[in-house]
Amino acid sequence: LRAVSLARPHEPPPALRSLDCRPGSDVFVAGTSACDVWEVDADPEILVYGHSADLYGCAFHPDPQFAHVYATASDSSRVFIWDARARRRLTAVECAAAARSVAFATTTNGGGELAVGLVDGSVEVFDVRALLSVVEGIKGVAVPPQIAPPQRVCRLRKATSAVDVLAYAPDGLTLAGGTHDCTVELFACAGGLIGHLATCRGHSATVTALDWSADSAMVQSTSAAYELLYFDGETGAPVTASQRNRRWASWSCLLGFPVMGIWPDGADGTDVNSLSATSDRSFLAVADDFGTVRLLNYPCVVDEAPARAYHGHSSHVMGARFSCNDKWLVTTGGHDRATFLWRLDRDMHAGEAAAHDAALSPPKVQPPQRTQAADDEPVSMWVNPSRRQRRDSSDAGAAEGGVRTITDAHVQFLMGDAGERVDGA
């Protein structure tokens, strides 16, 4: 007999929650109160790293060189940094309080910054290059399962309650933070936060999403009171002029013309928690209260918009973000404390996608079909890589029975937390 320590390096040992082994094997697995799953043999190792508290924010790095790097934030006050290519955790950062939101920015030093919004109203900024310097695994060398030493650039507090959403301007010079104080705070950035620029006022409830315009001049934000407001990116002054022709660097706001079709029948304003558009504006990923991740066409402007639904999370899905190269999607599962990584497959045919859906999704009760007049032509909406168009469903590849579908895109589940790949994708 021998004693085996299941503590992460530099951390107190967790409590054991579950044990199991295969008959006749000298290897067993153990689940701990830190939400880790260990494989215990002569050389114990962590199979799945877990957040130990509710999980909220997620973000991918905007630099194509680091397109595979993403971060997730939880109420445990830890931010995990992951590698989408290797499907494992790279390192973790200990924050001063529970973390609710994260955002990356590209900087001249080549690594960028990681901003973290905390529940106490403060924002911490970390040097990504310094964080990853202790993780040689990003270049193919083994990754040590440890907490990185703090590489904090600065910490600034302006709000009095949680910073629920963060977004860097495309030029990397300004950081916007949406708060529980119903404000959007603007910070100047130059190698870290250097000061508070302005406070954007006008919302009457918690700010739920932020996007910057492509020229870094304008911020749009939505709130829990179903408001969509625009602010000047330097002064924070409200902008009431129409923004219909403005180009946006990203789209994560839950309201607006391009996303008005995301709401399913009977949904209220709290059922959808997060969305993300691909950088080429072909698709939307929508995360909701029912543990579902849906893939839709962008723009999504019709009632009962065509969608594919994906299941796996056992709690409200609180975050969804595409990578800058549109190859991956990460989702965070709130109370299930799980991070799911998905791959966007644009070349999967409709038949393959349907079979993949059936393999991953639980049985569902089909809703009653709409009554259709005899002279009505069933219509299908589909996405062409070069152009979008409406097409009569009697053509080849259209959905049977007039059900609108997405025919040439699919997301495939790659991993939960830092686990092994689950399907054959």
C-alpha cells in the first residue's frame, strides 16, 4: 500500500468525491472537490481540469498567431488559459476576486494582454506573453499543471459591482467594461490600463454585451432591460444617430437587426445568455438557458430561423465565442462548471450533419407541424460560401417538407474542460 497525493502543485489537497476502477486493473480514476478527474497509477496525472465554481466568461485571442489560445473565468477567482489545438489547459491565473469576464487584446510585444473583470468592480490586466513564458507547451513541449505566478500589469477599480462583460477596441487602445452598475466604463490602454477615460450612462439595468465598431470609434451595448444603446468610444457620450451602415468588429449583442431572429417561440429576454458571430459574418452561435448551443445563419432576421441545436451542457450556457479564424467555438456552462470546445465544419453535408446531430443529441419530442395551404411553395434557406440567397426547396439539397435548414455547416464537439476528444471529428 502507498499514499498518493492528488493535490495540484502549490495548492492544498482537495477532498475525494468519487473513485472507480476497471476490474483486474491497477489503475483507477478519482474525482475531487476541485472538479478535477485524476488517473491514478504509478505516475498520477490529471485527465480533466475543472473550474471549482460557476463558470461565466470566455474569450479567444484576437491575434491569428494565437488563434488557438482562449481563456475562461469563474467565480473561483481563477482564470484558465487553454490551447484549442492540444485540447488542454495551459495555465491558470489567480485573481483578487471572483472573475466574471475576460478579453484579449493584441499588443506590440507579440503576446497581448488579458483583461479580467471581477465581481468587486475592478479590472485586472495580465501580460499574456509573461503568462505563457512558463508554459513551453505552447510550442510543443510538455505543459506543467500549475498556477502561473502573477504577471499582473495593473489593477483598476471604477465600478462598485461586477464587471460582467469586457471588450477591447480593435486598435487595442481602449477597453470597455459593462457593469452591474448599469454603466459602460472606458479605460485607456498602453501596456496595461493607464487610466479611466469615461463612463457611458443610459442603461437602466445590468449591461449584458458589448461590441466595438471596426474603426474603434463607437461602442454598442445591450442590457437586461432590453436596451440597445450607442456611445462615443472616447467621450462616452450617448449617440442617437442611426448606426445602420456602421461596420462592427464583432457582434455579441443580443439585440439588433442582424440577430432579431435568434429568439425561439415563447422565449423571453432572459432565455438567451450569449451569442457570437463568426468573423466573416456567415454564422451565429447562440447559448441559452436550456443547455443548448444553436448554430444559425448570419444575419438572422426571420421568424423561426433555420438552426442546428447541440446539447451537452447540463446548466445554463453563459458564454459562447468563436475564435478569430472561425475554426473553433468555446462555450461555458454556468453551474455545470464545464468548458466545451467545438469545431466549425463548413464542408459537412446535410446528411452527415443530421447523423452527427442524432448521435450527440437526446431524443426530442417533435413540435406540431404548421398547416400549409396546398398552393404554398415550401421554402428553404441555405448558406452558400460565396453568397447568401433564398432558394426553392424543390431544388436539390433542400429540406424535405419545407423545413428551413442550414445545409453546409455544422459544429462538432471536441472536448469538455481539458478532456480527450469525444467524437471522431
